[in-house]
Amino acid sequence: MNALVLRLVCGLLFAVLVSGAIVRPPDNLTQGLGMLLPATMLLGVAIKGPRRSIIPKRRAQTPKGSEPPGV
């Protein structure tokens, strides 16, 4: 449920940022590029959702009584 809320909020913020850029365009290229970075980050989270590892990480199991490598 939290991932859905996060995607919804990021999508809404992206829509507001884009509509603000359309209604009042940036004065120069630097301002436009400055708006582009947060917009792409918000869009990425809105489309893909929060980043989580699909495959859980496992810790390497060492057999009992064996020495670590290099010793």
C-alpha cells in the first residue's frame, strides 16, 4: 500500500511540475535543465515504484572449523 501511495504522490508532483513548466516556461536553458532532473526522478519513481531488490541477498555461509581464505 505504501508503494502505491508513493507512486501516486510522485506522479502528482510530476504532473504539477510539467504543468508549471508549460504555463510559465523557464527563462533560460540552465533553469530548464534544473527542472529536468527532479522531473525525471519523479517520473521514474511514479512508473517503476520504489526500488527494492527482487532477489533477497544471502550471506555467504562458511563451514564451521574452516579458516577464512588467505590465512
